[in-house]
Amino acid sequence: MKMATSDEIRERYRSLSDDELLVLAADSASLTPEADGALKQEVARRGLRETDVKEASARLIRFKAKDKEVQRALFDFRSKLAYTLRSLFLVALIVVFWWVSAFVARAFFKSPETRVKFQEVAFVLAALALTTWEVVRYVKKRRNKRRATASKE
């Protein structure tokens, strides 16, 4: 990637509005020394005050805090939606399994009592299998979370 020249940086800063320049000045710690110098020159050329930069910095901090809240709320919504969809999927699996077991019971068993017993056993086995699946997923998720925290430390 090509690095911008000092002249290109100064030209870019001249094209920004005062508000855009103030927001950039409020977050100038992330700039290269050349870009920071050009920014300070442009702020001085326009006659913008230090208080303007501080106000822009305060607005930027509030915006970032609000953005974090929105991101957290969006993540919570996605998590709840994923949990709800997974739950609906599991319920649908149980219903399908119940229908299949009813079909098999009718095809292979003559007495109604045997059919009911077969369906009850099949339902319990399906519920047990799905519950085991969910427990395994939960344990893996917890283990991965622990590994991630351990690797960060």
C-alpha cells in the first residue's frame, strides 16, 4: 500500500469540514507524526481553538460509548435470535421424529398399546439424543471460551 505524501495529507485536511477536522484532531493519537503535524497546521490555519478540539473529543467519546452500547445490544439480539432459532429447530426435529415413529409403529406393530409404547420409547430416545447434543455443544463452547481467555493472559 502506498503511503501518502505530506502534500497529499495537507490537501486532504484542507478538503475536510471544520467538524471533520475537529473529530480527527480529537483522535490524533492514532496519526503518524507527519499527519499529526499537518493536522495541527490546518487547525491553526483555520483558527480553531483548543476548546473546540476538547468539545469534539468529548463528543467522540460519547459517540464511541453509544456505539459500544449499540454493538452490545445487537450482539445480545443476535444471540437471543440464534438461541430461539435453535430451539425451534430442536422442536421441529422432535415433531418430525414423532411423526416418523408413528409411521413406523403403524407399519410394524398391530396392537395400539405396543404402538404407544414404541412411540414413547422413541420420543424419550430422541429427547435424550437432542439433550445430549445440546450439552456437548455447551461444554465445547465453555471450553473454547476458557481457552480463549487463557491464551489472552
